[in-house]
Amino acid sequence: MSSPGARGGEARTRDRIRQTLAVDGPLTAAALASGLGLTPAAVRRHLDKLAEQSAIEEYSPTKTDGRGRGRPARAYILSEAGHAGMDSHYADVATSALRFLAEHAGTDAVDAFARERGVELEARYTAQVATGGKDTIARAEALAAALSADGFAASTRPVAAGTPVAGVQLCQGHCPIQHVATAFPAFCDAEADAFSRLLGGPVQRQTTLAHGERICTTFIPLSAIPGQAPSGTTTADEGSFH
């Protein structure tokens, strides 16, 4: 029979796996083992447990990943329940409060609240984003770090969005207010507007967890010079597969 300490350690390891899938998923057991310093057998044991809890699901790509013939390696992403398990217990209360506001003061009041939250987000991140100077990629990376500190599991990746335009994709693997944003899309719009102001140019929200996609992505265009797009780029709608 395992000790309470051992059970606590296993729970923390599963939390690390969930967080890693939120940031970098889809990931194979081998990739998780390599990134977390665990054995593949240990990772598979934890994945089986997370699958029993309906916290993860097998990733089914809509297009080939370049592996050629043969069965591709099995990869995993967080399920909707997995994301919900990382959310605050106050999410339902917040959504109910906003529904009450919409019913009694109108949807304009909710929209105004969402815009105010966007302004607050901008103010909170301004100093950290400014450490990136005038370089858009550096500013995007600083923004991702600030978002991650607030629980958004954010990262960036270079993107080739057609010649000669290139950019960087801001990815958010988790959204602490996903339930709120699902009910009130104005919060997603206000967040994108805040990103635009923080980064000093237009941005394009591509996918959102609130709309049922596995990750939130925002495309940030660069003033690219022909032939000098960032190295290792992908197409704008192509996710990573590890």
C-alpha cells in the first residue's frame, strides 16, 4: 500500500504532465518522459490514470504529420475536463454573476466590464512586455511569460504566414476564465485588443478554447524582409506535434 507522501508525489507528477500538455500538447509519452525527466513506463502509468479521470484524450490530427507510412506515435492533449480541472472553483460563480449583470443591466454592461478587464490586463503586463524593447518577437515572448505567471500556460512559436509576411504565434494552452469567455465572447475580444496595444500593432485571434478548440492562438505579424522569415517556421494554422 503506498504512503500518503508517495500518493502526493504521484499527484504532483500528474499535475506536471497536465501543465506540460496544456503548454506544448499534443505530446507523445516519449516526449513527455524526455521533457520531464521520467521513464516512458512511468509516464504511461500516469497517462493511464489521467485517461481514467477523463483529464486527457488521444490527439487525432486532421492532416498527416510527415511521418510517412505506418501508425503514427500516439499523442495526447488535455480534454475539456482536464482544462476544467485546472480552473478556479469560482468560475461558475463568476459566470452566474455576469449572467445576472446581463439580465439586469444589459449586455452592454458586460461588454464594458470585459473592456475594463482588458485595460487592467494591459496595465499589469506593460512593464514586463516593455523589457522586449522594440522587437516584436521579444515583446511577444515577454507577454507569454507574463500570461504563464497568471495561469494561461502561454508560449510562442515562429510562423510563416505567406510570402513575404511572417510573424509569431502566441499560444495559450489554458484559460483560467474559459467558462466565462465561452458564455461571454467579449472577454476574448477584450484580451485580443489588449494584446494589440501591448505589442504595438494589429493581432489576429485564430482559435480559442472558449470556442471548443484545443488551444488559444493569436497571430502577431512582423515587418518581415523577403527571404528572412524566422527559422523553423510553420504555417499559421499548423500546430506542433512532438
